[in-house]
Amino acid sequence: MKKTNIAILCVTGLLLLCAACGRNTDTGEQSVMQSTEDSKASAEASVETGTTESAQAVEAGTTENAPTVQVGAGGVPVVGIVTYTGGIEDESFNQSAWEGLQRLSGAVECETEFYESASEVDFEQNIDMLVEKGGTLCWGIGYDCADELLGKAGKHPEVSFAIVDYAYDEPAGNVTSVVFRAEEPSFLVGFVAGNVTKTGKVGFVGGESNAVIDQFEYGYRAGVAYAAKELGKQIEVETVYVGTFDDSYRGKELAGNLYQDGCDIVFQAAGESGLGVIQAAQETENYVIGVDKDQSYLAPEHVLTSALKYVNKAVFQVSMDYLEGEQIGGRAISLGLAEGAMGVSEGHALYSDQVYEQMLELQQEIMDEKLDPPSNRAEYDAFIKSF
């Protein structure tokens, strides 16, 4: 199946979360999804690998053939995840998803499973093993397992499937897509970086170059540019890619080069590879910006802030909706700041209250749809021209 850019329609029928989870205590943890009346009616987000051209809106698929809740061999539903490379201890994307399932198992009667993928060749086998284990809702964590997951969904219509960071142009009735507007918090941390840098040069380290990471990069670039305009100065952004999400050594090496080249702040969106970026920040006495989770606990004196992506809460709520009998299949769900599914770390000990308050004002503008951060190069170029 060819992966093409599409746009995601509104979040429909998801409930407010009742409590926070994990180690994060940010106010953004209070809710992940809101009802149709409160959601963004036409939230658009490019999420697939492929070109970075403007997305075209498509309708979400039908739920007519969505399966009902099944139970495993133990007499209770089995909800599991197949991770992307990096595993459930990557301190980022995969770990957040697994934390969502851990919370689920403490809230309702169900079994939870995880299968870690060392590489992309493991996706199909791991999905098979999860289904054979009795998986009744099977999650694929990351866009790269999209083809394998859709193929298995066709072979197992009685099983429900869900995927993070990918939306199909022709959704199956037993598949749910969950995507995030990562450009929104990335813009905000870029604004912070632009206000904090002393060298006038900041960096970005991505795991792999694709449309999902484009959201982080170009949202960040736009935030830096916005700050530079406000400050009346030039700030350079230097970008490098590791080529994988599970090589912390290479991430450290590349980040070290950026710091040596004059960057005093580096934003990393690189999964486990990003842990190496944090190490480089510590060793060179510079700042790093975390991703997905509040990563300040990893290096309190060097993690300036973090762009939060509540994969844990999305996995929890969609799974809970499924277990409560809601027909989740055939839907594409787009989540961002307005839905409480993304945010920026509340803690700001390493930068001023003034910059933090300014950042919050911009956050509200994004939520009110007065400010639309770019998610790819074409949108970024248009954004810069609009200054």
C-alpha cells in the first residue's frame, strides 16, 4: 500500500479523562479528548510518510463492519501493543503507549500485552503473536507498521486494531487511527528556544525524516522564527537526522557536533536516539528540549522544556471506549492542544516567567485557531512569508 498524505477530520465521541497518569503533573494531563461539540470540527494533520504536499480532506471510513468487544482465553478482553523500534523503555513514544495500557489494566478488568520490535521486519510477526495470544484490540505504535496492521485487519475482521501516527485513505471498519498535531507544541518550544538562546543558533535532531517528524521540525522552526521576529534578530536553526529511532550513541554524536558548532539548545524528536542528545547536552553544559514525555527528570539542569505528546492518554481512552462498547473502528482521530492531548512542560525553572507566560498566550491562540503552526516545508515557507 502506498502511504500518501491525507487530512484527518474531527475527533468524534471521545470522553474527557477523569484523572492524570504517569509521572507527569502538567495541567494538560487533565483531559485528552472532548465531545464533538467542543472538538475542532475540521482538524487537519498530515501524518503519513511520503510527500510533504498539502493534505486533502477525506471522509473517515464506515463503522458498519466494526467488531464487537471480544474476550480472550482468560475470559476477559486482551488489549496489546506492538512497539516501534526502541521498546517500552525508550523514555518516550513507546513507553508512553505502554503506560497507557498499564493504566487501563488498573481501571478495568482486562489483560494487557506488549511485543517489542527490534526492527521493521518484526512488525508482522509481532502482530501475529498478539492476535494468537487472544488480542481483541491490537495497537500498532508508529506509522511504519501501517501496511502490516492493515493487512492483518483484513485477515482478522473479528479483531479490532488501532494505530498511532497514521491515517489510512481507505480506513477498514475494524481499524482506528489516532494522529497528533505535533507541530503545535513544537512551535511553542521553538518560541521558548528562540527567547533563551544566547548564541543565536539552535538545533534539531530527528530520528527519521518523514512527514510525522516534519511536524516537529517545521513547527519548531516556525516557533524559533516567531521569537526571532519578536526580538528583532536572526536565529539560525541547524537540523540533522540520526536515520533511526534506536541509536542513542549516534544521537549523542550528532548532537555533540551541533553543540560544538555553536548551538546552545537542541530539540530532539528521535525516540531512544534522543537519549543520546540529552547525554550530549549534559556533557557540553548546554540545553536540550525533550519530546513526548516531560523528560526533565533525565537531566534537570539541562532539559529546558519538553514538547508533550500524550500517547499514553490517547491509548488509554480509545481502549476504554472500545471496552465500554463504543464502535471505534473506521475512524481517524486528530488530537492536539485543543483536545488536551499535547502540551508543553509546566515546569520552567531554566527560563523566565515572562517567556513562559508569553508561550501560554501563544498556546491559547493556537487553541483558538488564531495561529496555525506549519507541519511541513511548504507550510513553513508560507508561514515565513506571512510575517
